[in-house]
Amino acid sequence: MYENMIAITNRKLCPNQAYLEQLSFIASLHPKAVVLREKDLSPESYLKLAEKAVSICQKYETPLILHNFADAAIKLSHPYIHMPLYALRDFQLKNGSKPCSVFKKTGTSVHSVEDAKAACKLGASYLFAGNIYETECKPGLSGRGLEFLREIVSSVNIPVYAIGGITPEKMSDVMKTGAAGACMMSGFMTMKPH
């Protein structure tokens, strides 16, 4: 059911003590991947959390994508990273090589066709395009819609995942655009085991 969905974490959506349990539950659902997006943590705290998350996701054979903390991914020899577009550029400037030469898969988020094309030149393996629908994460920001998603998909030759206001009920419409799938945060983080 969740094979085309990527789970995005946000520990603020579940009580602290239940976070790792929720992560374990999400991994057990076998989504396409889980993105460990706890961007407010210090590098040290993120690294500690990432070590636990890697172990949890390996147990369920669910791919884990680390978010923005490239140094943590390198320390853990972790093959998957998702970074903002500016961070992809910065990585290349700082290291003299594209992130794709260090990581097996490198993703980024885009908000325009220009962003999508720039991401491809930087070696992105996949894109998150959004926000497609209005979302509680970004109150007051209206969704860009399915036509925007269709434009992004047709402008690149790599997988594109919709993000922003996604629910399982919207997946059929999302998939009709040619997208590879979609990302969901709140739905996964607040979902209760049956």
C-alpha cells in the first residue's frame, strides 16, 4: 500500500519517548523509503539519532535517507542523502565533487522547473517537488497543484516525488502525473498501529 510513498520524519508530531517506536512502526509498513528529516538537531544529536534509525530501518529492510547532514552520512558510510538545492551546490564547492560521487543516491527538493534542471546538473538522483497541496507544515502557502507536478516530471529524466499535503487518498491523482510517488509526513508520524 505504501510502496510509492516516502515517509518524512518529524519528531515534533509525536511524543519524544514514542519517536523511535513510531519510526519502527513506519519502517514496518515498508514505504519506498524513510527520510530522517530532523533538521533542528545539532550535528552530534543527528548523528546519534541516525545511528539508531539506520539500525531500525535495516531491521525492516526499508531504505533510510539521511537529510542535510552530509557529514553524518559520510561518518556512517550511509549511501543515501537528501539535501536542499543550495546544500548540493555548497557540497560541490566545498568538496570539489558532486554529492553523487560520494553517495549512491542524492535527492533534493525543488519548487520550479529551473530548480529541477539545476538539480539534475548537480547530479541529483531524484527530486521532491512541492508543495503540491496546501499543508499544515506551511500554513497560508497554497499548493502549486498537479499541473505544476506534471511540468516538473516532464522536464527531467529522474524520479520525481510529490510533497506537501499528501494523503493516501490523493496518491491516484499524483501517480497520473507521471510522478514516481509522493512523500507524506503527518500521516505517517501520527498513524497508530492497528
